[in-house]
Amino acid sequence: MINLKVQSALNDQIKKEEFSSRLYVAMAIWCETKGYPGAAKFLFSHSEEERMHMLKLVHYTNDRGGKAQLAHIEQPDDEFSSLLDVFEKVMEHEKYVTASINSLYEVTVHEKDYTTMNFLQWFITEQVEEESLFNNILDKIKLVGTDKAGMFHIDKELDGMAVAPAPIV
């Protein structure tokens, strides 16, 4: 049976991953309505990836004899001033998720839940990759500034980066 403090921390992370999925849908909707179909496609696919992270946590919690729970989540912001603003907020959010995963890991260390520590290594690695990905996207957006041709090419590149994540079984 999973430790109740660990279960509670996992359920908190489930909520955060679900919020992440909704946040990226809100951002994708903004992009789609502002003429950035590639960025929208990328963010819609990223939303699905966050949903898969949530489900991975749900299945793990249940498999360990605990009970995953869904919680009320707040409405994400859905207004942005530019594509740069969208991706700056994505980066800020990913840093928040990284800190949250690290806090969850701290709970498992304190509770000596070595199995969950091992499970969380995947999420820790994933967050390093996420922050790197969004730093690279931000660098490119900043490089072109407000140049419309440059933004067109960035949108096309984001379209090509949209990948549907493998389902979590």
C-alpha cells in the first residue's frame, strides 16, 4: 500500500498535470485564432502529452494500492499579447512543474518510498527535456523579433514539431 503522504503528493501532481493540459489547450486556441496554425498544432499535441503525464501518475498511484483522485482546477488564462508572450508563459509554467516534481520527489525521500523515487526519475528527465525545448523555441522567437516572415517560418517549424505522444497503458 502506498504511503498516504506520497499518495496525496501524487494526487497534487495529477492536478497540476491536468491543469497543464488545459493551459496548453487555451494557448493553442489563442494561436489558432491569431493565425499561428503551426503553434496551435504544436500546443494541442503538447496538451495531449501533459494529459498522458497525468494518466501515468494516475495509473501508478492506483497500481501501488492507492487511489488517484481528480480535483477542481482553475480556469487557465486564455489571453496573450503575442506568440512570444505565449511561449514565455509556457516556459514559466514548465519551471513551475519542474519545481513541483522536485517537491514531490522530496516527499518520497522523506517518506523513504524508493519505488516512487525511481518512478519519478522519468518525470525529472522529462522536465529537463521540456525546459530545453521551450528555451530553444523562445530563442528562435526572440531572434526574429516581430519580423513577419521570421514568425511565419517559426510557425511552420512548430507545425513540424507537433507529435502525438505514445499512449500510456
